[in-house]
Amino acid sequence: MNKYRVSFYKDLCNSDGHSFKCLQRQIEVQSVGPSQALVLAERLVDNERLNADCVEVMHLAGHDEFENLERYTPAPGKHAWNRVA
């Protein structure tokens, strides 16, 4: 089993009209892979109420080290980011 940190973000606009991501909730779970980590985190967090625009799944490799950063979009039509840290 691997440890993952799952972060739920909402896209917001500041007073100048520029968009930014706002962290709504973050949770750590144990799973065999990032897809299962996302499913487990969504069960533990009320994602329906959060209505997150982006979900980020990070594999926790050790003390403050991150690998395999993956981002998922929970709803169709909303954007997603893919990045490796």
C-alpha cells in the first residue's frame, strides 16, 4: 500500500478578474494507486457539497518528498492539470 495526499480545489476569481485555485480540503489515504486514492478520498470528503473544480493526487514518497503528481477533474467539462513534481 502507498500513501497519497488528495487535495480538492475550487477555481475562483479575484477582484481583478484573474482566476486562482483555492484549496478547499486535503486528506491523506492509503491505497494501491492514485485512482483508488481518489475514490477513497471522495468517499471520505463530501465532494458533492464542495463541488471541487480540480482534484490533485500526490504520492507521498517520504518525509516531505512528493512523486507522481496527478490531477483529476471531478466533473465533465471542467479543466484538469497534469504535472509531475
